Amino acid sequence: MSSKSQGIVKVGFLHLIFIGVRFISSVLLNKLVAVFAGPQGLLVFGNLRNVLSLAEVASTGGMQSGIVTLTASTPKNEHSKFLFGTIFSSIVVVSVVLSVFVMIFHATLSTWMFGNYSNGSTLIVLLALLLPLNGISLAILNIYNGLQLYSKVLVLNLYITVISAIAIGLALVYTDLEYALYATIGAIVLQFVLTVFNANRLFLDVNFRFHSETALKLLQFGITGVVSTVLPAVSFVYIRNQLVATSGTDFAANWEAAYRLSSQIALVFIGFVSLYFFPKISESVALKSSNAVFVRFLKIGFLPFIVGSSILAFSSSFLVPALYSSAYVTAQSLFPIQLFGDVVRALAVFFGFVLLAKHQWKSFILCEIVSYTTLLLGFYLFHESATTAVAWIYVLSNIVYLAVAFFASKFKR
């Protein structure tokens, strides 16, 4: 076995452990929320997860993919000269400015994100205070990813996942939904402490000189990161709220259950692609060898994902009741369709990463806009016509994304 193949197997094994723990913890938390907080609690948790996704892009200014790409493509002897200093300086400035903005408009943001949930404003304020910590810790993790220190990234994420899941679960069982939401946001503090403590040597080598050219590149990546995070978060908050208004809380909770389970399964695969293949794609674009990376991606990543997803889709009649409860009947029919959409999305992610590696900002943004415009337009037109319509609309939006990303990636840089 070649050293390259050994590297993939090692990373794949470590990632398998991490995603197994992450998936199990997510499933158990979903079960606890469904049992102890009911359908309404499940919807609030869904909205909070979308808010946390927005917090990630806000705290880093959307620059996470840029940090990975620039770290992977910059000569190592130049990292401490200007790159790391520019990254941390940019992150601190962006996160502090956005933190102040969120604090000022917290009431409006709470109403839009959480509706009439009484504790929403407190959650938004707490999140605003933690944005700078979130930005710094995410920057460190993305630098490690760009340096291809996969084991370090996985171990840190494993600790964060396990400890935060235990805290949230205990809060749900022994207190109530409010403290479980606090524990969910509190994972940001845990992530900051663990990453900064682990990165003490990294900080010692950093020269905090600001490099304007590097900052401009980070800004370009930041625009794509904002688009790719804000659009889905806003779209799903809108869909969730509209389903409650037009189809009722029960149906909205069933869709949330199917969507949440499907997206968690897809994240298992997309996380591996982001961790291992994204830095490889960045290197292969420069070496003009991206076809070889794509073949490896299909063989060791996508094909096994299709097989596993197919088995889970056919098992929905007992999988959904086991992971939630027997009351989620509609979710059983929504889940296989939703998972099919996520399989398509997972394939499209590869071509999206190629666009980022080629610095095709406009093409990447076009893919996101066209995809979520399709989703929202389809939902607006057909969501009341059938119970499975919302899931099929999600499939269609991802097919559109895949088609646009595939053809755009064929253009020369």
C-alpha cells in the first residue's frame, strides 16, 4: 500500500470514529429533545442549530474555506511571516464588529430567528458575546486542516462533541429546554479553551503583521462563505416557520425530524470531504491533477456513502420511530426523499470545492443562489399540494446545484 493510500486509510479511520461518536450523540440528543421537549422543542432546537451555523460564518467572516486553502497553498516558511497574523487580525476585527451589531439588534434578530419563544433574546445576546471566541477557535481548527494535521483536528472535535453532548443531555433530563439551549451555546466556550490551549506553540510563532494582499484573498473567500451559510440558514428558518403557519406544528416537527436526521447523515460524508479532500483539491488544482482526486473521491468516499444511505433509506419505517418516537409517522415517508436530496448535495459539494480552489467566486455564489432560489420558489408554489412536496423540492434544488457546479467547474481558472 502506497504512503498516499495509507494516509487516506488513517484519516478515514480516525474520521470514522469521530463521525460515529458525533452521529450517535446527535441521534441521542434528538431523541431526548423529542421526549422531554416535544415537537415545539424540536423546532426551537432546529432554529438554534441554524443560528449557530450563522454564528460560525459571522465570527469568521465566512473565511473558513479561505483559511484552509491559503494555508494549504502557501509555502510553510511563509506561514508565520504574514499568513497566520493576517488571519487572526482579520478574524478579531470582523467578529468584534459583528458582535456589537448583533447586540444592538438582538431583539429584532430574536423575533426573526425564534418567533415568539420567550428566551430567544437571551440566546442571541449570549451568542453575540461569544462570537470573537468562536472566530478564533475556528481559525485555529482551519489552520490545522490546511496544514493537513487531520489527527489534531479530529481529536479536538471529538472532545468538544462528547463533552458538549453530555452537558446538553444532562440539561434536558434534569432541568429543562432553556438550560439545554444554554449548554448548546456553551460549547463555543469549550471549543475555544481546548483549541487555544492546544495551539500555544502556534501562537508563539505568529508574526501579527497585517498583509493586505492576503486579507483581500480572505475577503473574497469570506463572501462565498457568507453566501453558502446565510442562504441555507435563512431558507430553512423561513421554511420551518412557514410550515408551522400553514401545515401546523406536528407536520413541521415531522419535517424537522426527517431533515435533521438526513442532514446529520450527510454531514458524516461532507465532513470527511471537507477535512481530507478540500486541501487535496487545492493542491491538485495548482498541479492540474484534479481528475485523479475526483476518482479517489468516488472510490473511497461517494460510492460507500451511496450504499450506506440506500440501506438507511429502506430502513426508515423502523429507523425514524427508534430515533424519535412512534408519533413521527410522516417523517418516515419524508426521510428517504430528504436523504436522496442530501446524497445529490454531497456530490455537488466536491465540485463546489473545486470552484473555491480555482478561485471562481462568482460561479460558486451563482450555484448557491440558483439552488436556494429554486428551493424557496418551489416551496412557495407547491408546499401545500402534498405532504412530500417539500422534500421533493429539496431534491430538485440540489440537482440544480449539482448541474450548475459541475459545468462551472469545467471552465478554466
